[in-house]
Amino acid sequence: ADVLVSDVGFLDNGYHAQGYQNGFNYDPASSLGIPDDGAVRVRNSTNITIQRCAFANLGGAGVVFEHSSSHSAVLDSTFTDLGQSAIMAIGNSTTQPHHLSLVNNHMSKLGRVFISAGGVYCSACPDTLIEANHIVNVPRWGIHVRSQQGFDANGTEGWSSSARTRIVGNRIEHAGQSSCDFGGLSVIAYSGAPSENSTIAHNGLRDVYGAKSFIASGEDGEARGQLVSPYMSFGVYLDNEASGYTLDSNVIVNTERASIFYHYGHDNVVTNNVLVNASNTADKDGQIEIVGQVNYTRNNVFERNVVLWGDTLTRALWDGSVANTKGDVYLSSAQDNAYIFYGTGNATDSETVCEDFYANAALTPLGNWSSWTEGGYDTNSMVVLTHNCDGTRNRPYDGPWASADATADTAADARGGLNFCLGAALSAQLREGLGIGPIPSATCDFSQRW
């Protein structure tokens, strides 16, 4: 029978699990995984709906799905000041929850006790919809979805899956406040994993920080703890062979390492996204990062995207490698993109802007812009600099000019073909703050090359 839990408050509960992260909740025979206390546990159940509930001041998590629970939902609920994650779906190849709907929830101030936490954490959740959630002020992930190799309670080897998951229309802000090496929106797989056939679309991510503590010597020679932030954060992290994802019409603003990281996977298609200001303050990576492995990484695509950035320590637009010497091509296509580079933002910066883009040997894994295009990448893409190379402000454009009403932290609408451009996502306020002038509207012509 259907069960509805509606308009209930869950307040001031403690927690039982203690210690540290040991695995990721898929191998009960040998590891505890991430602590998963829940105010509500859904175990071996179907057709359970939790709606318009409030979870606050809890030592553990909000809702935990486990032991093959399916066709259930968490809707229109709030989660704030929790010790662990807001919603968890945990299991292995024989116990994974599936067919969940996690929609229109507000989640904030999570991971107060255990920082390896997020708004939605799935060690396995195939055929799940994660939609229209607002996730803010989290110590690690906004959303983290895994497929992984492991063993069940009887020691039988198996592979959990989060295939056919749809992550759409979520807004993630101020993630990674207490940890590093993560994505505001992070998916992960394993060596030899099949394509997930999953979608990440129309999400808005901003201010994905990252933080790490080090022991460093001060001027007096004494060793002291040092906290560095931002540090090693990504916008969308396609981690450890994550493959078969379509990333479309997302907006990612202010990360540290890269807005998007292709990490060993294959058949990942990234289209119609707006990526703004990966800071690279740790002097590593670029605006987009790609690395691969022999006989596995292939068929990754980057098309019809907009990338806007300024001067960074790495000076890199693309970083990593696009192929290896054995003939594997990690990045099969980068075309029809718009790259907007504003340098230091100084109005008298024309010579530096031009040199930092066109003469920059660190711009891409193949070298400068000419080497990149000679390698077959971005031959039909558009470069916009905030200065002409003759010293005048703003590059000329023969097409129409228009301002945009949409803000940078709202996922852009998909616009097919070559009609997707910067006007779809950047506000006049952001352009003013970056010191750049009018930007081509969504009718800009990518055939015009600068």
C-alpha cells in the first residue's frame, strides 16, 4: 500500500554512528561507509512519499533509503542544520535503492558533525530523478552520485549502478566549505564501468570553494597549521571513469580547479553550458580539465559552450591531455564554443590580453591558440577579447548587440545549433563587475572568427 508522510517536523535528534568515512556504503562485510543515521529510514519498501516535512537540528541525516527501496519520493521538504547529509540512498549491487524522486527540497547547513556530506548522496540510485532542489552552505558536495565495484554482505562481488539518473534544475551555492577534491555536482564510477546514460542539465552552481589544511613553516621557522581556501574544487566532476553523461545547459560560476573535469571517462557530451571564472589559485588546472587512460577514454565532446575567465596563475583555458602516444583520443570534438577572455580587467590592458590569449603556450594541452586549432579543435569557435589587439576597448562585432536579463547563477535555457551564446546567461551586473562591455546576443554568429 502507498504510504504518505506529510507535514511532519523532525527536530533535535542525536546520532549513533561515530568515527570516520570508511568506504562508500556498498560493502557491509568490510566497511562502515559514510555515517548514515536518519530521522526517517526507508528500508525494503516501495511507494513511500515524504512531502512538506521539516528536518532541523539533527545529529544525523534527514532521510535514508536502503535495502532495495524503490518508487519513493522526497518532495517539497526542508533540511537545515544537520550533522550528516540531507538525503542518502545507500546500497550495493543487491541492495541499491532505485526509482526515487527527490524534488523541490531546500537543504542548507549540512555536515555539522560529519563533513563528508551533501544535499543528496547516493552510493547507488539508478533510475532516480534529482530535480529543482536548492542546496546551500555544505561542507563537501551539493549532489554526489556513485556507481562502484564492491561486495555484498555474503562476499559476492558486484557492481552497484546509478545509471539513467537525471539531475536537472538544481541550484547549488557555497559548496565545499570544509573539504577538497570534490565537485559541487560530482559523479563517480570505476575502471571498466559501462555508460551511465544519465543527464545533468539546467543546474546552476556558484561559489564552489574547497578547503585544505597544511603544516607549513612560518617566517620564524616554526611549523604551524595553515588553512587554504579555495582549494581543489570543481564544478561538475566526472570522476574515476564516469562515462555516458550528457551535460547540457548548466551554469557554473566560481570554482577553483576547473568548471568541468573529464576524469578518465568516455562518451561524455558537454553542450550549451556557461562556465565562468575557475580561479586556479593553487596554480593547477585550467577552466576545463581532461585526463584519460589507455584503451578506455574516448568520445568526449565539448560543443556550443560559453567560457568566460580572466588572468589566472596557470594561464590555461584547457588543461590536462587530449590524447596519448598510443593513439587514444580523449577529446574527440571541441567546436562551436565561445571563449571570452578579459585578462586582468584593466581598461588599458590590450597588449597583455592579446598576448595572454593568442601567444600563450600554456593556453591548451597542445600549446597556443594556433596549435590548438591546427590540432582540429575549436576551428569553428568564437574568441571574444575585451580589447582589440590595436589597443581599443571591446572587439568589434557585426551582428546585433543585446543585454541579458537572466542571471549567471540560473541555469541557461537550451538553445539549439549555433544560436546559444553569452547573452543567454550573463547579467549586465556581472559584465560590469568584470569590466567588459556589451556581449553578443543569443543570435551571435559562430562563423565569425576573431
